[in-house]
Amino acid sequence: MYSKIIKNTIVAFAAFTLVQGCSKKEVIELTPEFSLDALNNPSSMRQVEEVLLGAYGSLRAADYYGSGSGTGAGWALMPDVLSDNLYEVTTETLANSRAMADWIYNSNTGQIAGLYSAPYSTIAHANIILRDIDKFTNATNQGQANRIKGQAFALRALAHFDLFRYFATNYDRNSTTLLAMPYTKEFTVSTSLKPSRSNNKDYYDNIFADLTQAITLLGNVDQQPNPATGLVRPYIDRNAAYALQARVNLYAGNWADAATAATNALNGRPLATTQSAFTGMYKQTDRGELIWNVQFEAGQSSPSFLVFFATSNRSYFRPAPEIATAAGTSGLIQSNDLRYQAYFTNVPAAGTTTPNLAVTKYRGKNTLVDGNANFPVFRSGEMVLIRAEANARLGGANEVTALADLNNLRAARISGYTPEVLTGTALINAIADERRREMFGEGHRFFDLKRTTRQITRGSVCGTSISAAGQCTLAPTAREWAMPIPETVRNANPNIAQNPGY
């Protein structure tokens, strides 16, 4: 980690994340003597826990899971913008998101810098916790320490993995030549520390080591991070750590481990099977199948800005017709699918009565206020599909289990669904299509294509008067599968190698 990123992110985020790192009911009032110095050097277990709240607050940054000014939502909606799930509305899209949608980003693109820096704030908070927590741990508070420390390990693994998904050129688990990112385990503001990029194998090893620590610690805590009956799950518990372990193993191609971790996560949170439960988890009226979600309150710029902003009745991006249509009779998600009602609303364009399908799953919660919808980082639907894909790729007798998972998920989502009988490539392709349906607008499509086909072909509206995008296809060899390292980063640390082609 180079010093500029750490120093800037800590100063920028510290002032508000410690107070806003949780919901209004969960805010911890800081003592008068607490200052920004305490962020760098906590003096008690309580202050260490306040740094943890700051780590959660950093996830709401506009370029992480939040959004703002027509851009952002880096790990929420941007992977759908970058792929073939959303199309840009020609008359609505702002310039600062067009560079991403049209694949014309470079090392000076502002949002690329945001994608690079946002996770490092989370990493910095986690490293402060892991540096200092043992100083205040004793026999009477060991369970509390385990709860805090386990979340810090998981958050550090998550943020590093998220960086890897965008900036690695390839997800090969065992490569010692492909470059990942520096894996940062210490908080420092030293200007002399200029690490180079780790190789993929070492990087994965560090992620898995952090997750093993997190799972162990979160299995022996003073109290569960989330209330058992709450409508939200704002903190990482053991189920969430298992969910992240499943996702990382899927990218790594560790099929058996991915299936096992997904099962462990599902044991604590089964599928939602009703419309009210499924829709409710996006509106905070039902906990549904949430494993972990990032919390937003009014004015905190949840991911909704890119796809629907009710105040101005504006959609910068709409679902591609191949996903869903206003009539609900074509596309992957149709009106007999409970996901259709949960994800979309027909909203006429301003001043017209012509129906336009808008993505409204993040419109808001409770009274549907713009900007306060929570973001589901992990939920059970993804875990079922991770297990299904992992077993399908293992092949043989495992295909029976994979097919059962696929059919069970579809039966829970689609009214009148008739189970299919599939094997081999047809089964793997069907699971990929189901991931596109199930995880629409939740930050997966670009990464799924990157780790599998490495081919994007946008649908029927691309390049038309409806959506005059600059590019409609992204070839397997295109440099844009990996984001460029920002020029400001390389100016500060020349040891950070640039990705090929930039």
C-alpha cells in the first residue's frame, strides 16, 4: 500500500464513518476526548470497536457500494453497466458514467481512481483494528475481541478480493506470474513503503488465510453480530464469512471447497420462497434470505442513482430487453417470476404515458425515499447457484446435486415452473443464465463473464437510437477486462506495474 491512498482515505472517511458507520439507532456517542488521533491509535476496546464501525461506513462510499452524481456503485451496479445487463439511455446518461459504459476508460478516468481507492479505506480500518485489538484483550472480553477481530479479518479479505476482481487480468488461482494487487496487512502512513504487486497465488493464499481466521473467531463470540430476528444484517457474522469463502473459491476454481462453503452459509440462511419475503428484503419489510447487507439511510447515496431516481423520474440505465420488458412477456425475467416485481417497475418517462421499465429494487425502504435502500452483498440465492455451478463443473454424480439446486431455485422463483433435465455443458450454461436472472443488479455480471467466457455482446438496442453506445462487443483479448492502475497511484509508487495495454 502506498502512503497517499492510506493517508487520504483515512482522513477523508474518519470524520463521518465513525458516526455514520451504523444505523441511527446504532450510533455510538463518542466521548469528548475522542479525536481523529484515536482512529490511528485507539486507546480502549471501545475505540477499537468504533474503528470497526468506520470500516462498515467506508463501504457506503460512492465508488464502493454507494453511488452519486450519476456515477459510482462500483461493486453494486457498475458490473451490470459494464456488461450486457443494462443499457444507457442516450438522453439521460451523464458523461461521468459513459466512459465506463462505453469501455473508454484509461488511467486518468476519475471513476477508475475511485474504484482503486475505495476498498483501501476499508483495508486501512481493518488493519488498525488488527494492529491494536490484542492490546486490550483479556480473559473477560475474549469473546468481544473475537467478534471484532473476526469481522476485521473478513472485511480485509473482502476489500482485497473486490480490488482483485477489477484490477487482475485473470483469476487463475495458481499463477505465480499473473499480477494481483499488493496485499496490505499493516496500517502505515510511511512515504518510504512502495510495495509491488503480488502474484495471484500469494494473493489468494492471503485471502483464504484471512477468511480462515474470520470463520474461526466468529465461531466463538460473546454475542452474534446481528440480531437473530432483525430485518437487516448489517454486520459480518460467520454465515457471511462462509459466503465470502464460497465466492472466492468459485473464482479460484476450487469447486469442492466452493460447494462446501456455500452449504455452510445456507445452513444459517435458507432461500426466500414467497413474493413478500423476497421483495421485502430489498425494502426492509422482511429479512428474506439476507446473509449480509450494507446499510444506507436517507441521504447516504445508495446504489439507486444509476438506475432510477424518483425525485426527477430519471433512469440513466435501464434493463436490456434480453433481461426484461415492460410487457413482462419476454426476456429472462418475466411477469410470472417473483423477481420481476421485486426488481422492476413500469415508470413512464417524464411528460409521457409510454411505459418504460425501470430498475427499482434499490428505490428505497420503508417510505421509499431515494437513496436509503440497503445493498445485499450476500444472500442465499447466490449460495445456491455457487453450489450448483461448483457441482456441475465437478461433473459426474455431482451433476445430480447441481441440477436439483437449479430446479429448486427456479421453482422458488417462477410460478408454474416445470423442472428440466440437463447435463454437461447445457447444465453449466443454464446455471450461468440463472445467475444472470438471480443476481441482476447486484454486482456480478461483468465478473462472471470475465471468469468464464470473456465475451460481451450487448443486445438488440445497442447502437440504435434507443442507446447509441460507443461499443457493443468486448472481445476476450480486450484490455478493458482489467481496469488500468490509476496514474496517480503509479506516480506515487512506480513499483506498481501497469496492466497490459494501458
